Amino acid sequence: MTFDLIVNVAWKEEILDPAGQSTTKVLQQMGYAVDNVRIGKQIRLQVEAQDQDRALEAGREMAKRLLANPVMETYTVQVVEA
Amino acid sequence: MTFDLIVNVAWKEEILDPAGQSTTKVLQQMGYAVDNVRIGKQIRLQVEAQDQDRALEAGREMAKRLLANPVMETYTVQVVEA
Amino acid sequence: MTYEEVGLTAEEFTHICDQMGRVPNDLELGLFGVLWSEHCSYKSSKNLLAWLPHDGPAVVQGPGENAGVVQLDDKVHVAFKVESHNHPSYVEPVQGAATGVGGILRDIVAMGARPVALADSLRFGTDDPSQHLQHAVVEGVGAYGNAIGIPTVTGEVGYGAVYDKNPLVNVMAVGLLPAQRKISARGARPGSYLLLVGQPTGRDGIHGASLLASQDFGEGTEHMRPTVQVGDPFMGKLLMEATLAAVETGLLDAVQDLGAAGLTSAIAELVYRSQVGAQVWLDDVPCREPHMTPYEIMLSETQERMLLIVAPHHLEAIEAIMNHWELPHRVIGEVTEEPLLVIGTRDNPRQAVLPPEILAGACPLKPVPANGRDKGRQLVPSMPAFKPLTLEREWGLNVLGAPECKSRAPIYQRYDSMILTNTVWGPDHPLAVLRVKDSTAGLAIAVRGPGRYAALDPYSGGMAAVARVISLLATQGAQPLGLTDGINAGNPDREDVFQDLMALLAGIADASQALGVPVTGGNVSLHNETSGHPIWPTAVIGAVGRHSCPLEPVPDAPMAAGMDILWVGPEDLGLGGSIFESLYSPRLTPYPRANLTQLAEVLAWVTSLARTAPGIALRTIEEGGLFVAMSRAFIKAPEKLGITVKADDPVVEWLFSEAVGQFLIFSTPESTARLLEESPKSVTVRVVGQTTLDGALQFRAHKTLHYSREELERTFAQGYRG
Amino acid sequence: MRVGVISFPGSNCDDDTLNALAALGVEGVPLWYQQTELPPVDRLILPGGFSYGDYLRSGALAAQAPIMASVEQAIATQAMPVLGICNGFQILCERGLLPGALRPNVSGEFLCTWETLRVVSVPQGFVGLKTGDLLRMPIAHHEGAFAVEPGFLSTLFDQGQVFLQYSDPDGQVHALTNPNGSVANIAGISQGSVTGLMPHPERAMAQYLGSVDGRRFLKAWLGEEDQ
Ligand SMILES: Nc1ncnc2c1ncn2[C@@H]1O[C@H](COP(=O)(O)OP(=O)(O)O)[C@@H](O)[C@H]1O
Ligand SMILES: [Mg+2]
């Protein structure tokens, strides 16, 4: 069975996010009352697995091994309901 | 009041995502049964607004004007419940 | 489908029907639409480009191929060309600029040359959004160039409100190939395969060339936006390596890159130039998306694709190379004897049947009036010259800190300028000097596009663009091998715009002829206008020269105290078109016209000085005039050095005129006497100052202007804040 | 001496690195990322460039390449000297062969400039370099800000793993001499026989290219005294 997964990858809080910082600045210049913009990744993918649990497990493994870097990033994995 | 927003930005389906392509290939080489990896952005930010509706509206406007490029991207905006 | 829907006029449609002897079907009409678009057919500019000189002792390949080729020495040839990506960069600046870089690199690779350098010429508006645009365009140029690993070694940028909604992104690429290598789009032989290599075809950029780049922008352009394509420098790198490896085997008939109008243009040009035909199997074209129509497949502008023409018995060897580089590839058709381009599927093989000489060779060209070239020369706008009477210290700082003059470090530091380890002089100098590993000779590369000068007098501006790059080469004693020209202008169907275009090209043609340098290729981008406001006619000229001592460039700043400072320049200077004028005059006045005969003599003399005079430094005077040239030489000089200049009347004109043919020479007192003695009579050269040990820059006129190093450095780096 | 230079798809400083080795009279052996076994080589370089276009994260995709398992093994079993330059450094960190990670420059932009590097601790096997030596070499990267997990920085210093810091021309290290936002101005680190740095020694091989310090650096890594 094919499952759609979403892996969200975010910078750890103590890690500086220059892109987020400059986006904050530009948005403020544009007149928005915003702060603390942080730009992470949202990765969507399709995985073949026997069931949802195994799909999730594969997702977590891929996140840990490749999609996120544990030194600077955290991640969450979820299955998209069809 | 301060609201936490999440703006998810994804490539439109017909737009080439070279990073997603390469990631698919490497995950497959690593032995995962995956396909169609697409790498979008997940942007988190804080916005000052009178109420949730206005916060959402500001989020949509920012997404449209800056955070996403409608030429190639789609976006969704949501408020994170505290 | 109607002819209007594909961007053709009624006359063009009639012409097509007459030539074909029938009415084309929808697919055929669509193909005509793109190939007869301004962008692909050059219908408004071809007759003007014919004025340009194409021949010279070093020319191996003139216009008409993917890039021009000139001879560096017996063993090494140089392929180079400029290309614009103006419209795409406005719609999506990062991807637009990035794919512009990718596109021009593929043109160089299609000539069998390995790219060694990039140079970018950018124009932006003066409003707020233009700043974001600049940031994103620079990001895009860097994103592609840095990742594919070709250094951006020089470039230029300019500003004007006319570019607010029409930024210009012109990129020049330079590549090297062994002298004996002969590969082009002309060698396709019947029986050979069309091997399509690279990115699978998607719906990207359909109509990019025909609509986006061949029409004006206005309120209603929103719907065109989905035609933008994404660049993949990673695949670009693999494609470059694989194509060059394939060329190196000597087994290919021909190579053609896919650019504007995708497969349509690539195949039509190829079979037209090779005087053959082709059968294309659409079912074999690898597609990224399902259900693509023949029309979409033929018009897609998906990037990172290359068409290789290979005889059947060599296919295996070439495919092995593609496999090594992990590039998707597929035979999508066959070259045929009969000069007909036939496109179809296995079920329906003849969905389009077109003679290449009509499709690629019969688009009616806009006629040029018999006196067209003279007219440009004769249209001299006359206006009272701007002649300020006082002199203020602040003016110098304001000019030095103007966006046009201040340091470009914030741009060029975002480009890798050193990769490939050939960059002896990079973007912190007015032109680039590269060593060539297989030769004792090196390359001098310069690019300039003075649009402001062409605003009121395009003829003068055209001349100036050519004069500028040759002047830069002269300061290195480099011999110009060839020029490439990027023409950017408004809607050619407007009479005034076309007049300007004629005058601009007349200027380029006259100057390159008078200075004896051929134009070997280029690019034309028209329809740069928004809501009826065209840009300044902007000619971006790139030059490639042979440097005989690339490891020891002639310095562009004084090295020691006690050096004489000499000024070379024409008698009539004038402030027309200068930055100073744009800051302090209520209106723009025409840029001074160069005396080409005199200029040729000055350039010959400066070139010989650069080659033979010992211990000198040389610099051209450009944007911001003598003041800025002197300030920049001063900033570059060793920290303790000072410069004192005696300024004669008319002081302001002399300090800020941007007329071409002006140079600064720094020489030792021993050389000065000989230098003055041996200068030809036609050249005006005066000793105007000395380098000192006082660490400051001073101009002595009826009053003395004194500038500290710190103040000039800060102004140059950050701009002038008053 | 044979030095293997590993090319990944998208690597673009591999030729420059091979040229630099040739200029030093050392035999460079080009290796392709799909090789699963190393040929006989004495040392390895992971050159700079944009492996896999720097997609996902710089170095992350290349870190999974087939050849990396043999690199890992050669380090573990033979203490193979391995040098990662720029993207090579990123790959080594991503593979866990060096501590820390490289995050985007503080400017959020690619940066190509000349920098002065101060030697902090000389890594294992380097000859002719000592603490306090200064080297002038260029950087060219988008993700070059070295980062470590909280609390780990002092460990790195204590264990002598901090190799190079961005400094001013006189060797002073301070915030103004930090081009990219690296923690503690760190430009290079080492761990056992593995060394990584963001600057490009292979671009500083001749005075006419701006500096000869890359030559000195590579000779030191090769274990040869520079005269
Ligand atoms: N302004 C110009 N001056 C000289 N030659 C030009 C100019 N513009 C285009 N050409 C020549 O016309 C030919 C076709 O150009 P173009 O369609 O831009 O090629 P490509 O699709 O390979 O980029 C090229 O050989 C080019 O050099
Ligand atoms: Mg071409």
C-alpha cells in the first residue's frame, strides 16, 4: 500500500535562522506586526508499506538518517489521511 | 494578542523540484520504497492581531505577497492553538 | 487555433499559407508561432544586425551558431556569447536569472567548449521593489553559476527608473575548446539519431519565448506567469560534463542545446543548418507529466536538455557516457535525407510536416529604410550643455557614493569568482584577467552597457558601449579578439523605438568597424516596456581579448610615491549623460559623441604603452568621471600613499565628464618624459599630478578639495549620506 | 604518495584539487562516488563543490554515497588521513565523521572572499604548522557557519579539535572577523585522522592567484615540510 507522509523539519530553537530573520525584517518593513519568523522544511513523500505503522516507522527512520540533521534540526512525521 | 501561524508552502504540482528529485533518488539507493519526494517550506511566525480571524487574514496576505511566489507555489495558512 | 492566438499577424499567416501551398494545421501553426516570434526569428532586428562587422583575423565562427568562436592561439579557441533573460527575471527573479545563466552556458557547451567564465550585466529600477528584485536576481545568478562551478569573474550593474518594471539580466559566458575541435549544429547526417538528453520534458515555460519575451508587459500579464521554468544547476553540471565527454569522443554529428521554444527551435534550427530533414517520435520523448499534448511537448522550455546527433553505430558508446553521468536519455527521432521536419507518433506519424527552410528560414523581416544607418548618425539631439560654474567638495563624494559608482562587493561576493583557479584579476578590478592553463596567453574579459548614454542619443551610446570595452582591454595591452552584443530595447513596432534601435546599432557598427573588432554573436531582447514606457535602448557589449602576460596584469593603481599622473582624453569633454549631470542638472543632455578616428589612435597608443612601458599603472575613466577613477585608484593604492592633482578649467567638466577615450596613467618620472615625447600628435596627454606620501586625495583648483582615505573608502563602500 | 580525490555527482572543485596535488608533485587518483572499494591510496580528499546541487542540506545526500562506507572503514581500521574541503567538510560532518554541522551563513547569502585563518590546534599528522600560524585562503560557500550542540564547544577546544579560526590579518579573532557566523569563528576542525575546513587551499597555490598559503597547507597535510 502507498502512504503519503509529511515530514516537517525545523531548526532547533537555539540555531540561528538567517533566512527567517531577514524575512521577519522584510515583513515588518511591509507593515506587518510579525516576529520570530522561522523557516523550516515540509517534505512530502510517498512510501510503500504494509500498514500505516510501518509507513510511519520508515518515515521516522528516513528523517533521522537523512531528512533532518540532529545537530541543528528537529522533525515530526505524520501520515496524510487519504 | 499574539498568534502563532504556520504557513506551508509547496511547489505547484507541475513545477520541477530538483531537490525533491535528488532526495528521492538517494532515499531509493538507501533502500527505501519511496517516490515523489517534494520539498516545500514550513514557515512559523508570530503575528499581533485582534482576533484569530484577523491573524489568519494577515497570514494569507503575507503568504500571497511574500512567503510564496504564486507563479510556482501554493500555500496554506493555519493558526497553531496555544 | 487562430494565427492571432499563436502571436502571428495576418500578413505572416498569409505568407505561411502561400509558402506551404496549404493552410497549416493547429500543431503546425503553433510551431510557426514560436519560431516566427520576435525572440526566435529576430524579424525586427536581423536587417540591423547585418550592419555589424563579422570578420577578423581571429574569427573562427561568426554569428549564426550557438556562440561565436575566436582564436586565442594555434591550440586554443574561445567560444563566447551574451544572452538576456529579462522577462523571466521580472516574473520570477531567482529562477529567471538562474535559468538565464544555465541557458547561455548550454550555448557554449553546444559549441564543444568548456565554460571557464561568466560575466553579468544587470539593470534595475530605482523604486523599492527593484531592490528586492536585485537581491533575488543576484541570488539566481549565483545559485546557478556557483553550483555548476563556473566563476563569475566580472560584470556591471546600472540603475534608472525606466527599468523599474523591466529589469535587464544579460549574462555572458566564455568557454575554451581545442583548436581542432569542430562541432556545431550543422553536421547532422541522414540516418543518424536524435538523442535527447537531460531533464524529462514537463509543461514548463510553454510560450516563454513567443509570448513572454515577444510582447510587452502590462496589467494583463498575470495569466502568463505559469510559464516560468525552474533551473537545476545540478543536472546542468551533469549535462555539461556528459556533453563535453560525448563531444570529445569525436563520434557526434552535431550538438544543439534546447533553449527558447524547446524541441521546436532546436530541431528546426538543426535540420535547417544541416540541410536535412527529421522524423520526430513524440511517444519517445521522456515526459515528466502524463498526457502532454504534441504541442506541449514540442514547445516546452524545460531546462537542462541537450540534443545530440549520433550515427546508429556510435549510439552505444554515447549512451555509456550518459549512463555514467546518470542522465536520462532517449532516441526521439531520426535525421532524414528529404528536407522535411515530420513530427508525430507511431499511430499517427505525420501530425506536422514542415519544410525547415520555411519554418526556420522564411519569416519576413522588418525592412530597414535605405538611409537607416545614416539617419542614426545624423540625428544629433541639440540641447544647451550643462555647465556648472562653482565647485563643491561634497559633489565628489555624492558621485562616488551614487548607486552607479559605489562598490560592487555586495553583489560580486555572492558569486564564486575563483573556482577553476584561473582568475588572476576578478571582480574587484574593472575587467577580468584569466590565465589559460593550456597556453602562455591569457584572456581579458570586459562587459559594459551604458544605457544612460543612449537615452537621448542612441548612436552615441552604441559607440560608447563598444569604445568602453575596448578601452578596458587596452589598459591591459590585450588584443581584442571579438565582441558579443546584447541588444535590449522596447517594442520595435513603435516608430520611435525602432528609430532608436537603428541608431543604437549604427553606433555599435560604426565603432566596431572603426576600431577593427568583429562582432561574433549576440542576442536581441525587444518588447522591454511596461504600459507604454520603453527602457533606454541598452546595448550590453562583451569583449574577449588575448592577454600576453596574464600572470602579471598591468596594475590599475599607483604602487609608490613620487609617480607622475598623466591624463589622456579628448579636447571636448562635456557632462552629457554623466552621473554628475543626473545628480545636479535639471535634465539629461546628450552624451558627447566620440571621434572614432582619434579614439582608434588613442587606443592603439594606450595598448602599446600597456605592453611595453615599464612600471606604469593604467585605468580608464568611466562612470563618475576622473573623480571616481582617481578615488578608486587611490583606495587601491598602498595605504600611506596620497594623490595630489592640479585641476585646470573647466574644472567641473574635467572632474566629472564620462566621455570615452579618457585614461589615467601612473608612471615613474624617468618614464614620463619618454612617454610624452613618444605620444602621437593626435593624442592629448598632460601631466596632472603626482603620488605623494600624505595619505590623502587632493584636487587643487581655484580652491583645494581634500579627501581622507577613510572618508573615500566609506563612501565607496556604503554610499554617500550627506 | 597516492591521494584519492572523491568526486560525487555535482562536485566541482575536484579538478582544481587534482591540479593542486599535481603542482605539488603528488599523484592524485580520481575516485567516483559509486565505487564500493577504495583502490590502494595513502590519503583521501573530499573536494569542494555542490554535490547533489547542495539539495536538501549541503553534503547530506553525498554522505549516503556508496563510497562513504569504505571511507568510514578506512578511517576506523587504518586511521586513513582524510581531508574535507568546503563541501567535503560538510559531507564529513553529515556522515558523522567530524562533529558538528554547517548551517547557512549568517547573511543568508553565498559568500566568496579572502580570509585570514589562525591555527588553533595542529591536527594529527600535519607537519610544519604551529599554533598561531596565519594562512590566507579564500572561502566560497552558502552553508559554512559551523555549529555544535550546546555545551559541546568547550569539549572541542579542550580536546584540541579546533583547527582554524577566522581572524584579522594580525591573528586577532573577534566578531568582526567572522565572515559567516560560525560559532567561535571556527573555520576548520579535526578528529583523529580526519580534518575538515571551509576555506579552499587548492585555490591558493600561486601568488598570482592571490596567495601561496594553500600550497603550504596541503604540504603540511601531506606531512611534508614546506621550504
Ligand atoms: N545582437 C546580435 N548580434 C550579433 N549576432 C546576434 C545577435 N543576436 C543574435 N545573434 C545571433 O543569432 C543567432 C541566433 O541567436 P539565438 O536565437 O539567441 O541563439 P540561441 O537560441 O542559441 O541562444 C546566434 O548565432 C546569435 O549569435
Ligand atoms: Mg542555442
